[in-house]
Amino acid sequence: MRVSLNWLKEFLDIETGVDGLAEKMTMLGLEIESVERPGAEINKVVVGQIVSIEPHPKADKLVVCKTDVGQPQPVQIVCGAKNVRVGDRIPTALDGATLPGAVGIGCRKMRGVESCGMMCSAHELGLGEDHSGLMILEPNAPIGQDIVSHLGLDDAILEVEVTPNRGDWACMIGVARELAALFETPIRVPEVHIAEGAQRAARLSSVTIEAPELCPRCIGRILSGVQVGPSPSWLCQRLLAAGQRPINNIVDVTNFVLLETGHPLHAFDYDKLSENRIVVRCAKQNETLETLDGQVRKLDSSMLVIADAERPVALAGIMGGHDSEVGESTSRVFLESAYFEPVSIRRTARALGMQTEASVRFQRGADPEMALFAINRAAGLVQELAGAEVAAGLLDEYPNPPAPVEVELRYGRSDDVLGTCVAPREQRGILERLGFVTVRSSDAGCVVRVPSWRHDVSREADLIEEVARLHGYDKIGVTLPTVRQIDEILAPEEAKLRALRRFLVGQGLTEVFNWTFDSAEAVRKCGLPEAYLDMVELQNPISEQNAAMRSTLIPGLLATASRNLRHGNLDLAAFEIGPVYGPAKNDQELPDQYTRLAIALSGRKGTHHWGRAPEPYDFYDLKGYAESALGFFGVYVQFDAADFGPFQSGHCGRASWAGQPLGYLGMVGKEVLRAFETEQAIFLLEFDLDPLLAHRPPPPEFQTVPAYPASLRDMAVVVDASVPAGELEATARQVGGALLKRVEIFDVYSGKQIPEGKKSVAMNLFFQADDRTLKDEETLASWDTILKHLQERYGAQLR
């Protein structure tokens, strides 16, 4: 919102400079994005009056004007604007003038005719984007007066960022209230003067509310004898400073009151309303309305409209209708002021893709009590500026005024929260200066009534925030609060997850972060089982591609891998650790949440070097990363062959621990790769981390460095090709006895000298004792035991 300092000073006395004021407003929460000084770059521009206009002798599209600028002789200016007429008063830049953007003006010849100056458009003065013609001033503008003072450009414009919860700040009175409370000075609210006529408004029209839950209040006033015309300069100045273009005195008044009070109004042509009345109702299904922007809007039954006796004439709280617009021929006006429920306006504005000054303010929450002041203020101004006669009485429909909200403030609690002592009298005084009314008070605290414009205040913490703002955040000392190690309560596994992330990064992987939102379509594209389609749907998704909470990390990580490959990053080693979600079960209030780990590999591994051939990632690299990640938790995981949706059959495995499946790993299938627009092989895994995070391994114990050498024996057996090598390794570990310290598979072979349908698996067996050097008989006994069990379980033959 653009706040004019000159305008603000009409509401209260401000002695602080612009920069100091901007700092104080920022500390109040009114963040200042920028400060503009519109007249700072304008020099030697005055009010000029065109005395004569002659055609240019050598250019059909140019004219030669004589302009009176308050000097002994008129100046000659060549102009190409189409809207110039003798007698018009126009901003005129003299020889040596400067305009915004450091544009200099001087005397020069234009097609052979000397031109000493320039007549300006609003755009050239930095007052808007309209450069279609010259800026025509009011007929009584003093000739020769400096344009900066005449247009009120000797001003400072503060661009204020209004937060969504403080809709009351989106107006001059709202900003003035805050500063008056800060400076402890009275605020000057404009007085309303209306001379009502003899005719009663109730005899001329009526207001009906058919949807009181969406429109709790609607007020109307009838004005007749209206003379539509240009607005006076002071009103134009206020609108231009706020970034709005003057239109005519009726529309300008409604816009002015909106900026002043924050409450949107609408003026209807009274004679264009069927039966000269309005009805606030929900639209009929597929009903249409042509709005002021010339667009025909198709409505549905959830949208609130203002209608006459036959048809909609405005989108409630958003934009008026074209058919009831005030024009030059308008003589009678129906002025409307209402309060609409924010949710209804937000839903309609979003559905129709409309964002207007009115809708923004109603969405943030308007003040139902300000509706009355705003309509009376506007009626008084229209009477003053357009000669209107105001019918006696208001058409005020307010069936269920809301009960006032009362909130208790405990002074001691306020001090505890703020970490400083603020005197009880000061706390109560701050609230009263902000418009809160003290209902009850004691030494320990007070109960206050919340003003109607403060929708954001409903509890004690809100009052404490008000005390902090006005007392001054800079007065609150810097202290370290007493804290507990709440991460062990609220995030008991976070330390483990951080350590796991650091560990995986140390293994050469890069961490990625994807949206926690997903869609059923993405799950199907991955070829995942139907169970993954049981997702937590969002009530208000940001897009169709993010319509639910993700049930797996696979679609997001595959999309990330595909995007990197398509952008030329052909070597990828990435991981993601994050939550996935499932629908609430039984009587659960919230959905289930699980922690998963996913790893994706693609392209070449390691650091590339010209001296050796690059090696591509394969399934066993992925398995190695899986073993490292699971080994981080101090558990032994078993792998076995299994098929899983996204992965290519025969290139997929399942990891299990203590008989519980943890997840799958494999090579992504070709159909899934095509669905993600890539052909390069991708190896991917996803594991459930929750069982591992809950596991509490025994604390590590110190072991002395063995003093006696280890004994290494090899064993190579031939088994059926369908027997997993991992099962042979697991069996050896299980039956090898206390002397067997380590088992490693170093070769798996099938081919010559191996029967068809068979394979050879070779293992290293490491034997060691802490108290002696082992004898051959001891290691051979363990070796024989292992071989015997392999023969019995798998039909193994010693090679």
C-alpha cells in the first residue's frame, strides 16, 4: 500500500522525519519496502495555459502552440498530442527543466520550428503509465505555479507491506491509528457532514440480504441530482499519490474513501437497477454477469452477488457490473457499503481469477462497523463535489451483529513471555491507545474488549504482542531463555538422521530434497503397486501434480534423476531422506507418517581420469551403498531376489532385517524410464528407516588388537543358479562357530567347466582366536562344518 506522508499528516501531527518514521513503522510491523519522493527530480515545470494552436508548416502530425506560463511573453512549444485545445491548462516544462529519470528539456528546432519547452503527460511526470495525451489540469489551476506544489508532489510516498492478518492497516486511518498510539497523540478522523433531503430513502429503495451467513451487513444510501464530472485537484492528487487514476467525481470518491477507511464501496446507477433496489444473494447455477472490465463471468451457486429484482449487477466484494455502471448521464446513485465473509470472497476471486482492491481487503477481513462511517463519508463527499441531494435515512440491514470479543491480559504473564518488566499501567495504556476498551481491571491484569477492526486478536498472546510492539522491541534486552532438550521429545530420531545424512555424504552421495506433495498419476507412472495409490489427498492443492501427500520417495527421486540427465548431468549419485504419508487408520486424527531413505545411481562412478576407462554404476554398486547405509545402524541385513513394480525383472532384490522387509532395490525398468523421458540406466532403492531408527544396538565395546595372526581359507562350491549367493554367506556365518570372524564372497561364476543351470560361488573364510595361533585342525573343523551344511541345505558340491 502506498501511504502519502502529506495525507497522513491530515490525521495526526508527525514531527519525525521520513527516514525516522519509516524505521518506527517497520518496528511496529508495518514493513516499509521503499520510500519515494515523487517531486524530487522535477524542476522548472509550471502550470501553463494554451493561448493558440497553429498547424506545423512541415509536419502534418505536429502543431505549434503558444503557451502562457506566467512570463511576459508566451513560449512557443511544438507538440504532437491529440488532446490539446486552446484554453487547456497543462504541466509545462520550461527551457532548462528536468523530469523524472534525469530527462533534460531545452530549446531546439523540430522540423525547422523552434520549440522552447515541453507540455507533459502524467507519465512524463512519473504519475502513472498514461502517456496517450497531455495531462489536463483543472480550469482554475494558477498559471505559472510550480507543478510540484500544485500537484502535491512535494511529498514522500511510503510503500507499506500489509501483512495478511492486519487488513486494518490497508488504509490511511489504520496507519494513522497505529502511529497515534505510538506517538501518544490524538488522531483526527474526518468529520462527516450530510444535509439530508426531505425524501425518505426507505420510500425509494430497499436492501434485502438472502445469504446473511455470507453477508452479515449491507447498507445503502440514495443520492439524486448528481452531476458527474471531473474531480477537483486535491482529490486527484490523493488518488495519484496512491497509484490510482482519476476517472470521475463519483468513482473517485468511492476509491478515495476506500483508501481512507479501508472499506470498499460501490456506486450503482439507481435508474439502471430493476425496481431500484438491491438483493444480496447467491448466484444461480450458470448465471452470467458482465463485469466492469468487459468480461462475461459464468457464475455458480457458491458465489455471492449483489442483484436487483431480476439479475446480478455486481460480484459481491470483488467488482461491479457493466450494466449498472455510473456514467456521464447518471443523475441518481445507489451507494452500497457492506461486510462480506472473507472465505466467500477469497473462494470466488480465486475461482474467477480476479484480484481487485476490494477483494484483497475483504479477504483480509473488513470492519463491519466501518461500513457505516464509509458510506456516510462517501455520501457527504458526493454531495459536496457533485451537488447531490441525499435521501433521508439509511437502508441498513444488519440482522445479527456479532457479540464483542473480550480477552484477558495477565501482567505477570506478559512479563514472562517478553522477558522484561513492563509496568501494568503502561500495558493497559498501550492497549487503550490501540482502541481496546478496558472492561475490568485489577492489580494482576485486565479484561479488554477487542475493537471491531482487529480480527487478528482473540487470545492473551495476541495482547502480549501488542504490548511488545508499542513498548518497543528495541527496549527488550537480549537474554538466553531457559530451554530443555525437547528434540528428544519432539524429534527423538533427528540426531540419528543428521548423522546418517553426513555419513551418506561422506560416501560420495549428494542429498536432494523433493516436494512432499505428489499425485496418483506419478505413482502410476512409476509402475508401483496399487497400495501406493492409497494417498492422503489435500483439500486445497497447489496444482493437480501436487494433489496429495506422497506415499513413496520413488517418483520424486526418479523425476529429479530424469531432470538432471535431460539437462546434461549424466553422472548422478544422490539420496533423499524424508517422510511419506498414509491415510489415518481407525480413529486416528492425523495421517500416518513414515521415514524413508532412497538412493539413485546413474552414469559413471568415481572421479573420471584419462588414464583409466570409466566404469558405469551397476546393481552391485547400489547394493554396496545399501549395505553401507544399513550397516550404519549396526544391523546385518539379508538380501534376496524379488520382483517389484518399477524395477526390471531379474535385476531387483529385497532387503530384510530380523525377518522384516525393509524395502527394494534394483534397476529401473525400461517402460518406467520412457515414462520419465530418459533411456540411461538408473539404479534405485527405497528403504523404510523406522524399524532401524527404533533399534537400539548395544553400545560398542573396546576390543584389543589381535595379537595372533588370522587364518584364511577359501571355499568354492557349485550350487543351482537359483540359489542366492547371500544365503550361502549367511549360512556360513551361522554355523562357522566362534572362530569364524568374517565371510566374504569374492567370485560368482557360471560358464565353462560349470554344468548348465549351475554356478560357482567362492568365499573367503577368516578364522582367528584372541588367545592363540590357530592350528590347521581347528580351522579345518569349522571349514568342514560349513561345507556339510551347504551340502545339506543347497546340494552344494565342492569345486
